[in-house]
Amino acid sequence: MAISVQSIFKERKFPFLLALTFLLISFTILLFSNSSTFSSLLVSTDFHVTTSQPHLPPPPPPPRSPNDVASVSSQTNGSVVSLPEPASKTTAEAAGDVDLNVSLDIKWENCKLGELAVDYIPCLDNWQAIKELQSRRRMEHRERHCPDPSPTCLVPLPIGYKVPVHWPKSRDMIWYSNVPHPKLVEYKKEQNWVRKSGDYFVFPGGGTQFKNGVHSYIDFIHKTLPAIKWGKNIRVILDVGCGVASFGGYLLDKDVITMSFAPKDEHEAQIQFALERGIPAILSVIGTQKLTFPDNAYDLIHCARCRVHWDGDGGKPLLELNRVLRPGGYFVWSATPVYRDDGRDRRIWNSMVALTTAICWKVVAKTVDTTGVGVVIYQKPSSYSCYEQRKEKLPPLCEQKTKQNVSWYEPLSNCISHLPVDNMGNLLRWSTPWPHRLSGKPPSLPDAEDIFNEDTKHWKALVSDVYLVGLAINLARIRNVMDMNAGYGGFAAALIEQPIWVMNVVPIHAQDTLSVIFERGLIGVYHDWCESFNTYPRTYDLLHSSFLFKNLKDRCDIVDVAVEIDRILRPGGYLLVQDTMETIKKLNPILRSLHWSTTLYQGQFLVGEKGFWRPSE
């Protein structure tokens, strides 16, 4: 029976009141004295209370690092490997060790670069280093020249910046205020690359070579060579000089993922347009250095008037394409030397014939469509027989590489890269068709199949049980995702059914697993996280980091890495960190000083959400 406060006073039941008051005070003291329990229940006033989540199974143990694959596989002789158990500390104890309200007293400032600050890319906008270059003839000024020390200023937002248009609507229209660069509209106004319509940029699907639209052009390629089966034997494509990436954007409908790339040049923000649209893209150039991809990676390479002199510098640019193209892969070249017959185009065509013959590329199709645009399709050999039969062994075969991540800051080669082989020296066959290649054993991992399978199971369970259920992340507004320490690409593979794409990054000091990622039908690059990434500010919705920082702590400052994360993440975007409590204790105060909100889940998952805050001038 309920007792009212009024009746207690009326009947003078003061002993009852005293007893009740004593009990309340005792309970309060007991609760606050147990700081670990209290901290684990309420880690921040503006955080999600993670203990109210549904009862979930604990996350599976983290997989063994790919760095250990070679040694472990040799010791186990192919037997199933037991993965390490999580740290012995309990979730409550670990969560109680960190106060997520604490922030460092860092005096942040906006980058002082005038109007250029909003699009600042430290390693591509190092104008002092660019001024000192002795030559720009081979696009040296478009390559990476990173400042030392790394800048710790914050990139300001464009005036009127809005939450980006969500996918799939974003493929066709984006906010003008988010990428306020109208030069491309005027420069390509006759070719339907992009138009301005009110508050939006609109992308009609046109292009220099796409006279009847990109859909028609894609169908034209398939009709020219029916052996090209989009989304089956052709899954991973490299689009050189991609414009605003409409080619790759519309191939997504065919289960094809395209790495579109172009330099930061006079066309102004074409890669920024692509990423704002939600299409995979990166800033890069074929200049004097190798592309940051592994050998034998892409099923098909495409160039539509990409303005690369393939025969320049002794043919090094085309030899670089040969390096990253899979055995049996195709190069689709749509350019005026293919279908025009003036003196300049004829000279370029004759040079291309000589060079492709020398590297044993075979013309498998050549035609012109109804608009007068033509394509030629080459195929790379899948054996050494043609190389061995050449009368002149020029260019020569490269010496076998002896180090990992051989394409990071490495000069272009003037030799033919080797075809991939297994551990017995046998040539590897071209990939299993999509989608089976995603979960099948990668050819380059003959002795680590069990570890690969365990890794795949681990990420599938972790993503489904924790990332997609337990964490307070709004997937509806996520499109561009980056895995900063990708391993075998298991995180991306587990998200394959989601309407997102993942840029898989293999750090240069980690085990070189990027070939495995491409063999699975995913895309990625090499990178050093002590430097800035080749992308514009505000181009990713979610960054994922699984035990990345342990390999960085002796090489660079965690503050520098946090500044780069803040630069490339969109306002409202998320950073998802799975790491040790030591790392979380260091990283969380930095994020808080940037006015991010942070949440700790199960004592090992730190979720940071970036806001719209920028320092006041």
C-alpha cells in the first residue's frame, strides 16, 4: 500500500523519515565511492549509455596480426591456429580506467592559407617544396612533397557547408556550397560533366568520350569485347584521369568497384566532386613515382582522353600500368590516336603500337561507335612465352623485388614486372569470378588459408554483433568508409552488403597484404600515417582503426595523426577505434579537445563523432 508524503507528516512518523533519510545517504555514499562502477555506467554527460544496449555476446578475440602470418603458418604446417585471447582485464575495469570527459588544453588554430585553406592537402600543397623543384616536365609538382614537421592547424569549413546529400541521390547531385568550385562547369560545359542548378551541382553522366552518356559508353565497351563481363571476371578497375568519376560511379550498378584517380590540377576539384558524390577516388598522378598499388592488382584499366603520354620517358608510364594490371587483364584506351588520322595522332598511335608490342600486349578489339569515338582494347599476357620469344629483350624483365610495399616513394621502372607465382613457382591463374573471390582463398596466401579463414570469421562476427548492433553509429548517413589498417580486408568484406564502399589502407610498416585485398575484389592503397593522405578535406564519413597506433607511436606524434583524421573526416562523421586502453587514454583527450563527442563501448571500442566546431578567428 502506497504511503503519501502528506500522511507521513500528518501522522508524525518522524522515526520512519529519519530511517529513510539515513538509507538514502548511505546508498549515495556507497555508489559514489565505487568510482570504477560509476565511471563504467556513466562515462560522459553527452555520451550514449552503453550499458543500456541489448545483451550481446562478447566480441570475438582479435585476429592474429597479418605480420605473424608467415612465421605462424610455417610452424603449424597448415593446421588451425588458436587466436590470442582478449586482455585479462574485465570490461568494467577497463572502462573505469579512462575519464572520457577529459580533454587536453591544446590551442587549436585554423590553417592560415587564405581562400585555399578549406581544401588544404599538406603533402600536395607544399608550395615551398614545389617552388624548389628543378623540373616539372614529368608532373613532379603533382606528386607528394610532405612538410616536416606535419602541420597541426585545422582546415576550416567552406562558408555554408551542409551535411552532404545522402547516397544514392548524391551520385547525381551535391551541394554547391560544399565544393564551391564552378570552373569545371565552364571548362567542360559542352561535354555534360557537371552543371550548376540552384544550390546544387548536377552530374548528367556525360564526359569527353561519353557523347551518348556514360551508360551507353559502358555498354559499348562490352559489345566491343563480350569477354569483358562486368561484375564477374571484371570486378576491380583503375580509371586513369577519371574526371568527376562518372565512369566508376555508374559501374557500381554492375557490381564493379573502380579506383578513380586524377591529379590535383587545373580542372579544379574533380576528385573532390567524385568523393562528395560518394564514388571511390584518390588524388594521384603517373609522374616519376610508382602508383601506391601492388603488382598485378586490377582486372581492367581504363583511360578516356586521360592526357597521359604513355610512350613518354621511354614508355615508363605504360610499364607502370603493366605492373598493376593482372595477367590476362585488359587496358581500354579511348583517345583521339585510336580513331583520328592527323599527323600528331598518327605519330602517337605508331609509338603505342611499338611499345605495346614490345611488352607483349595483344590488341583484342578496336572499333568506333556511332558518335565517332573509338576504343582499342589490349590484353596483358598470362604467361612468359611471348617475353621469351622476343628478338630484342627490351624492355627487360625486372629483377625480382626483395622488399614489401615496393611502390611507396619508388621511382618508375623501365622494365617489365614479373607475373605472380605461388610458393612452388607456378604461375597464378586469374582470379575467381565475383562474388566468389571475396570469400575464396586468395592465390597469394597458399600457406595461410586457416589464418585467413579465421580472420574472415572474426570480422563477420564483430561487424554483425558489435559494429552494426551495439555501437550508436547512424549507417543511413555513411557512404565513404576507410579502414586505416586493413589487414586482409575482412572489415570491408563483412560490410559488403551495406550501401557503402571501403578504402582499404595497408600501412607501409605493416605486413604487405594489399595484394590479398585486391584478390578478394576490394580496393586499397599503401600509406604512411605519419603523413597526410592523398584526399581533400571532409571526404570520408567513417574511419575505422583496428590496432593501428601501436606501430606509429615510435615514429610520429599521435596528435599529428589525430589532426589528419580530423581533416579528412566530414562533420558528423565517425572514427571507430578498436585498440588498447593505453591508446584510447592518449587519443580520447585529443578528440575531446577538438570538441568531438566520444563513447567507450565494452572497454575497447572508442567511437568519436566529429562536430562542426572550428576555432574562432
